[in-house]
Amino acid sequence: MVDTTAPRGGRRLHLFDLDGTLIRGSAAAVEISRQLGLSAEIERLEQDFLARGLASDEFAVQARELWAELTPEQVAAAFDGAPWLSGIREVWADIRARGDHCAVISLSPDFFVQRLLEWGVEAAEGSRWPSVPFTRPIHRPGVLDASSKVRIAGELCGRFGVRPADCVAYGDSMSDAALFATVPETVAVNADHHLVDLATHHYAGADLREAYALVQRGAAGTPGTRG
């Protein structure tokens, strides 16, 4: 646990989840599966993960089997067609303009997550998957889980020269809870009540600029909750 009573330093690191947070009401796996006509199959697998305790590496192994015929064009279509929040590029541009830093940490495949680098995020960390089209199996140790987010956040702090006490985390589900417990300022974005109860701020809506504004208002000493 970081010392949240320490005075804030000069630079901040904003850490964003992907599934359910930047993508509203959906996830990379869902959007990829939709391109392959496998929506029902991925829904069952998602339920095994969310409600029945399926480990993230086993989820990846089974998803890799479902996506055996996946092409780069289908990945691009899934990314472009996802229900992204509005204002993502603008938020990241503002963060960088202030001299702060921004990163995405997601359990989803890195071949999807890293596409966000083109939108201006400085780091995009996802589970390590083989390149598309697949010729290799999943390497289980490269698949992230909830605890990996905490480890990667620490690595990013070192990379950007930012203290953990100066991080802000944005997430939507209990897979973000461990990270929320380690940074002092958190934003639950379109989240269920379990994560809302753990967050500094909560936001329900379709525009990341509005969620980001809660952090800016909080820094100015004004209330930071919208929903």
C-alpha cells in the first residue's frame, strides 16, 4: 500500500483499464468474437471467467482455440467497431500537455491493446499473445491477471519517474480492485457497486473527458463524482 498522505509530486501517471472502461459495455474479446460470428461462444467463456472463477490463462487458451482462423483484418475491424468512449485521444493529449503520463493496462491480448498507442497513450500493456494469424499456442506465463496490473503499474512508475502516490487509476470491475487498493486516487467508470464503493470518484456515461474532469476538479478541491 502506498503512503497516500505524502504530498503530491509534480507529475502524475494515469492508468486506464480497457474492457468495460475505455470500451463501454463490451470487451476486446467480445468485439473480436463478433467479427468471427462467435458471440454466443465468447459469452459463455466470459461467464466462466467472471462468475465461475476461470483463470485468465485458461480463458486465453480457450479463446485462442475459438479464434483459430482470426486475421489481422478482423482484428482491425473489431478495434474500429468497438463502442469506445468519446474523448479518449483528447484526454491523453491533455495529460501529456500537462507533463503527466498515461498508460493502459489490460488483461486483453496485446495485439489489440497496443493499437491504442496510435491514439496517443504512452504505454499499452496487455497479455502476451502470439501474432495474428496464429501459428503458435498461448504462452501461459505471458497472460496477465488482476495482480499483474499492480506489478505493471509499479514498473511504469519506474519507467516514467512517477511515485505510486501520484497515480490515478480508472477501471470498471473487480479485476481493477487490487490496483485501486494501491493508488490514492481512483475513478470507477461505468462500474458496478462493488468497485464504486472502493473508488474516489465514480462516473456513468459515454465520454472519458467527463470522467477525467472529476480528477481535475478533485485536484482543485471540488467534489468529483458524476453518475
